[in-house]
Amino acid sequence: MNAFLNGTFLPLADAKVSALDRGFVFGDGVYEVVPVYSKKPFRLDAHLSRLQASLDAIRLANPYGIAQWREWVLKLIALQDFPDQSLYVQVTRGAPAPGQPLRDHAFPATPSPTVFMFAQPLVVATSRQKAAGACAITVADDRWLRCDIKAISLLANVLLRQRAIDAGCAEAVMLRDGFLTEGAASNIFLVRDGVLVAPPRSNLMLAGITYDVVLELAAAHAIPHEVRAIPEAEVRAADELWMTSSTREIMAIVKLDGVPVGAGVPGPLAQRMDALYQTFKQQVMRA
């Protein structure tokens, strides 16, 4: 596998960064994950736009312009010997310059960002997995208050997702102050009486690219939908519950905390949305 590090393409095994890099010492950085189909990145501009928003939020100047980012990303994709990829992009505040404190919470006076990218084979949910659906647990969302920043410091998400894995489930559905926020590594939608409902963008959740696509497809195909705060009671009474992400795409949650969701099988709207998503994905890749 080939990687990118600060303007250089090299084998992934050869990519090295300083042990004093603030991404390692403080988790001081942001990231993106771009799905790639047949060596074509999916919604690259949207991912780069979100990367810019995350960099702005942590007050770190973008090391590259959009054109340069696109050039680097496309070259890295082309270097891989597998067509469908999960492309990881990370930007940290870098290591301190000589003469600066080795470890100081304050921003370095002259930051030198570290830009790292690598790609691995993209593994998406199979048709069989989607037909079976997944189980999930609910957890209290005890993370910080800037969940809208796609920060590399994901320990809280890691711990919550592991609780789901320990319970034999695929995801942890997070609730804060009695309302749905998101999954530990996904966005969550529900369906009630034929209406698709999504929690609104806020500082308490990270709206994924798939989240945006689902809402766009709902609008384009006259599927009734709402974006609003969702109380816990509605989550538990949902006819359908979905998790969405670049790798899961549209995955129905058929059991929540051991209780069947709706009929306990993927619902009709989940199946329809997945079909619409697959068609849309193919159209984008042919463009």
C-alpha cells in the first residue's frame, strides 16, 4: 500500500512522524474518510469542504488549496492496486519547532502541520448483511460539546462502540438529555408512520456525507421526511431505525437493547433508500 506524508508518496510501512507530533501527544488534529469506488472518490468536494470546516474549528490553517488536495488525493488513489478504497486523510498541528516547548497545551508559535493519507480496501456491508439488519444498544452520550468537529481524538467514541461490540451488537445509539444525537460511528435515522426523521445538525453530532445524501434522496423522490429533535421515546417506538455511514451505507437496526425494532426485520423504507443510494452512487461514479 502507498501513502502520502507531507508532500511525498511512499510505502505505508515507511511513513514516519515525530513522537512529539501534537496529533500523537494531544490528539490535536482532524481527519476525513473518503469512500472510493472504481478509483473514483465519492463526493470529494464535500469531504474537502468538511475538512476545511474542521480545520477552521480548531484554528489550523489549511496546508493546501482545494486544487492541490484534489491532485494529491487522486494521485494516491491511482497508486493503489485495488479499485474500491477507503481513503483516510489526517491533518495535525505537527511537531514543535526547535527551541519551542516539547509539550505545551498552547498552540506552537510557528505550527508545522503534518498531513498524512493512506488508502485501504473498502469493505461495505454486503446484501446479506443488509437483509439481516443489525442490533444496537443505547448509551448515554457523554462526549464533549464539539462533536461537529471531525477530530482525531475519538477515545469516547471508541469506548462507546466497544460497549456495543461487547454486547454482540454493531453500534451504540447515543442519547443526550433525552434526545437522539448519533451513533458512535454513524448517523441515525428513524421512520415513524411512513415519515423519515433525522436529528438536526448541531454541535452535538457530526453530520456525515451519507446523512446528506439520504436527505437529498428523500427530497428528490418525494419521501416524507423531517429534520428535528428526536426524543428517546420516539427512538424506542420507531417503525424503522437505520445507521448510515460511508461503509455501512444504509443499514437497518432491527433490534435495540434486545427489543425488536418494528417487525424486527429491515423495513420497506430502508430497502427503498438503499436501492436509491446504490443507483445514485453508480450515477455519480459514471459522471
